Amino acid sequence: MFKALVVEKDAESGKTSAAVREIGLEDLPEGEVTVAVEYSTLNYKDGLCIGPGGGLVRTYPHVPGIDFAGTVERSEDARYKPGDKVVLTGWRVGEAHWGGYAQKARVKADWLVPLPEGLDTRAAMAVGTAGFTAMLAVMALEDHGVSPAKGPVLVTGAAGGVGSVATAVLAHLGYEVAAVTGRPEQEDYLRGLGAARIVPRAELAETVKRPLESESWAGCVDAVGGAMLARVLGQISYGGSVAAVGLAGGAQLPATVIPFLLRGVNLLGIDSVMQPFDNRLRAWRRVARDLPMDKLDAMVVPATLEDLPQLGADILEGQVKGRVVVDMAG
């Protein structure tokens, strides 16, 4: 028997609840590889799945946790053997399939990635889905010609999980990073990650009638979407790019096509869920190389399974800073 955070739904009321309880190997779903989970983390999707209503969950009981890192215990796939260190993000694990909020997980071999040299399982979850997504965004900007020589790069939602990693990586690569936040108390934290400039959220929170403004940013990693993304598009320099990774500010985009037609701006959609294996491996290797470990440590908020119901509520309210790392032994 081992511990897991299990979300259950009351048949009469329809209400859901999440609590830590004991389950067994026979409870786990089918899969080729069984992993002893050492660490997981907390993402916005996890908050939705833990919270009232169950969010993205379709069947109950359910174990959330959209990512995890640990050691292979048993494998029916030749690519993995007992003792291998692995990391998993995406593939709707934690949503449609039981996830990482348990001391053991059983998954398809195709969903795993070998942990690259330079990262242990704790560091991998300090990165997690949020950091993996941030690296995909940075890689997309690079692939479309954004470089430190082109000018400053904006990071919206900079104190969150994606934004924190994006800020640290971009600064490490030599970019001048402008970090957007609505929480003035996070300025020291963001400057510690390498932000050269802090942009109050209020400066970008409203759309303007002009479709184009001054060319201010060579690129942007945007975790907010909505009106802020529309505003940022009008401030991107000629030929620049925006990597869109989130919708904390809403799914609607009240923008015009003018930035795309007159400035050749690129809007790059970043999906971390269904990324092919080769690009996953490329991103994790870049994380190991280009994310300063001291900056990563500064982002970490330690937690246990028992802390997750409250933390799930907190992340939905925008009250979580940096990267929550859940220790399964805790």
C-alpha cells in the first residue's frame, strides 16, 4: 500500500473532495512502466482538478498531478529498466489518466522521458510542466530569430511558474528581460531571477484603440493572454515573435491583424501536452544546460501531499509564487 491524493465525487450531491489515502498497485491504471514517484509539482490544471467540481476530471475516483519524476520500478518496454530516472509531463496524465500525486504511478512508456544529465528528480519537478513549457517558448522564440541583440524580451505573469523559469533562462542567455507582474512585492524575487526591468501589470492590462504602438520588445513569453496579449502584439518590433503559453487573463483575443500584416509579427502557440518525444528530449536537455540551478532553488516552495488541497485553491486565486515541489516521501 502507498499514499495518494484521491479526488472522489459524491453521487448524490455531485460535489468533489480530495484527500490523502492508501491505495495499492492493483488500483493503478494499465501501462507498461511502473514508477516510484519521488517528486511532483503544482500547476494551474492541478488546482482545477483538485478543487470543487473536479475541473478537468471525467471519471472518479481520480489521482491528479500532471507531471512527476521518479525511478522506474518495473518495465515491460525495452527502453526503460528498473533504476532508470524518468520524468513525465503532458499526455493528459493527471486529467484523463491517473497522475503524479501518488507514491507510485503506472503509465505508457511513450509518455516518459529519460532524465538528462545535470538534473535530479527534485530539480526536474522544480522545473515541471511549467518550466518545460517555458523552455519550449524560449526555443520557439529562438527558432524564429529572436536573439539578445534584437532587443529586450517581455515576460508576462512573470512571478508564476512559467514566467519564473522563462525569466531565469532568458536572463542566463543574455537577454534583457522585462518582467510583468501585478504584485509589487515580487520585484526583489524577479530581479533575483535576472529581470532587468519590472513592468506593472496595469501598464498593459487595457487594450488601446491604436493597433500599433512603439516597437518596444523583440519578443515575449506570454502566460496571460486576453487583453494583455492583444496590447503586447502592438508593441512587438518588426519581425518579432510572441510565444503564447497561457490564458490567465482570458481566452478571448481582442486584437486586429495589423501587427501581423504591417510588422510581420509572429504569434507562436506553445503546446506542452502532445509534444513529440524528440522535442521533449531537446527541451529537457536545454533545461539542464541553460537554467541556472541557483535560480531554480530560489523558485522552490516545498510541499507534501497533505498540503495540496489548500495549495490547489491558492493557485486558482493567483496566490502561488514560483514552483511548488511536492515531496512524496514527506
